Amino acid sequence: MISPDKKTKRKNFFTAIAIIAFMIFLFFFTLYNTGVFDRSI
């Protein structure tokens, strides 16, 4: 197994952060749309 260099590791880290942030965004967007929060977008 090849060990990833720092550049690849950093890229994977930022990709993971972006995916998690996008999932959180979709989660809150769904809650807003279903009316859990009484707020209009």
C-alpha cells in the first residue's frame, strides 16, 4: 500500500470537510422545507 504524500492527504481532508458541510446543508434545507422551523426561505 502506497503512503499518500502531504498534498494528497490535505486534498482528501478538504474533500471530506466539503462533503460533510454539504450533507449538513442538505439536512437543514430539508428541515426548513418540511416546516420543522417556521421560517420562509
